[in-house]
Amino acid sequence: MTVLSTRPAGRPQTAGSLRAPGLDWLLMLATLALVVLGTLLVWSATSTRADLTGGDADAYLRKQLVNVAIGLVLMVAVLATDHRWVRILAPLAYVASVVGLVLVLVAGTTINGSRSWLQVGGMSIQPSEFAKLAVVIGMALVVAERTERRWGRGVGSLEVVAMLTIAGIPAVLILLQPDLGTMLVLSATVFGVLAIAGAGGRWLGGLGLAAVVGAIGAVSAGVLKPYQVDRFLAFTNPGLDPRGAGYNTEQARIAVGNGGLFGQGLFEGSQTRSGFVPEQHTDFIFTVAGEELGLVGAGVTILLLAVVIWRALAISAEAGDLFGRVAAAGIACWWGFQAFQNIGMCLGIMPVTGVPLPFVSYGGSSLFAGMLALGLLQNIHLRSSGRSSHRGAVLPG
């Protein structure tokens, strides 16, 4: 019996071969569990808020179920797309995200001091959420195309500059909104993508130093708006303005602390039902888990997020091409830092910046972008698994 390869290693994967291996079911199940959990938490956070629902306790439940349905369709569409078409369509996705960010500045809606939303057919779309994924796949495509054409000579200064240019255009547009939370997530994601792609230590160290200097300069020059500065001051000392900038953090801590070990029960959280935590169904959704499901429920939420990020990194490690490897790792960096930022601000260990918890917070844009990324991960996994199964085919002999 001889183990032979049924096709040359460099031959492109055919569409039919993608059907042989299975999906990454652990990634799929963990993500769906987060979506179900998030839908329940959103329902709980809004069911008693007549100021949000207009007296219809199930209004946000129905909206979120529609979001989930649309997200699943988007995921399946990307998952079923031939891998070669994914690379062909990547530039179009990037251009579309940039156009969306420009339209926001021209005709966007301002909410909580940030012009970040477009009203489209009765829905609020936040283009910056899609920009995170667009930047990841744009950077992955640049480094893959350049490196493959240079016969695997690695990532040089020209590739790093090109990747930073890809990331820089959306970053500037997001700063103009201004959306500091998304900018922080995008910056961490870009740094992670550069590290995975193989950028030199000098580049990474220089970018880290530039980020610190830029942050200090932005505060000194008055680039940040007063409410953003107040949020950072409240982070360093929540008691400085407990009824103003520090209110969100203080109420979030109280809600999480109320949960104890097993929580007060779903739909039974005192802080949640009273509406004391602002933006609880979006940015502070983790406080609902902490109060109503307790330390156990909050821990399960974090564990599910950890599984999702782990599987994304595993898919990156197993990817058969540079585009897939960098894109999957970039998605893991995006989800990982955004989850840390969201949960951290709910616990008071990170400043309040207004970013959603992946797959859990209410909102179509965040969920749609996450589901598109999930579909891309599964697409990369299917292609990599297909290659492995063909190479390891056992033929009689």
C-alpha cells in the first residue's frame, strides 16, 4: 500500500474538492452559541425598556432575529464562493467599504457624538464595521500577491508600506467621524496582520512607538473631543465624575457585581430591568450576562469567544496559502482585541470606547461583518482540508 498525491501540490483546488472535507464544526457551533446567547441577552436588556421599544417588549428580539437570518445568508454566500473568486472580489469589498466611510462623512447620522451610521431602507448601517474585514482581506491580498510574485522572498519594506496604505485610508476616514473605539480595534488588527505576515521587528517597534507618540500628540493638540478625553479620565478615576463620564463604568461594575456566582436569572437582573446601564443591549451587553447569568454565565461567554478565536488561529496555521493564513489570523486579531476591549470596559479595566461584543451585541452591521468573516474562515478551512485529503489519499499498490 502506497500513499500518493492525486494531484500536484501547486495545482489550484477545484470547486468540487471543497465539498469533501467538513466544516470546522467547533468554530460553527461556538459562534452559533454566542449568537443565540446574545439574542437572549438583547431581549432581556430591551424587554422592559419602553423608551426603546415603544411598549413592544419583543421589538428588539424580532429585529435581532432578522439580523441573524441575514447574517447566516451572508455567511453561506461567502462559504460557498470559490476561493479564487474570494481573492478576485477582495478589492471590490475594500473599495465598497471606503465608499461607505466617505458617504458617512457626507450624509451620515450622528449618534453619541460620532457620525458613523447610514440610514438605508429603515436600517442603520455602520460602514466602519465592514471596514475592519475589508482592511484584513485587503492587506492579506497585497502581501500574498506581492510575495507569490517574488517567489517567496518574504515581506519587505515595499509590502509593509503597501499594507499600511491599505489600512491607512479607512483609518483616516474613521478618525474623521470620529470613532475612537473602532480606530483602536483597527490599529490592533493591523499590527497583528503585519506581525503574522512577517514584517520586520523594526517596522513593528516603529509602529508601536508612533502609536504612543500619536496618542500623546492627539490629546495635547486637542484633536480628541472633550467627551472622549472625559472618558479616559473617568477610566483612570471612575469616582472623578460618577454622574457624568464615569457613570457608564460605575453602573456596569454594579451590574456585573450583582450577579454573584450563578446570577439573578435571565430577565430578572435588577440593574438591567431598571435600565440603569446605558447602551446595555449594544456596547454593555456583557453586563447583562454578568448580572443575570453570574460568574458562570459570563465565564461561558468568554470561553465561547476564546474557542472562536482559537479556531480562527488554527485555520490560519493550517491554511495552504499566504492569503488564507494572513486573513484568518487577521480575523482572529480583530475579534480578540474587540472582545477584550468590550469586556474590559464593562469590568472597568479598559476605557469606554463603544465597541460591540462580537456575535453577542445587538446590531446588524457588527453581526453581518462577523458572519462574513466566519464564512471566509470556513472557506479557507474547506480549501485547506481539501488539499490535505487529496495529498493524503491512500491508493492500492
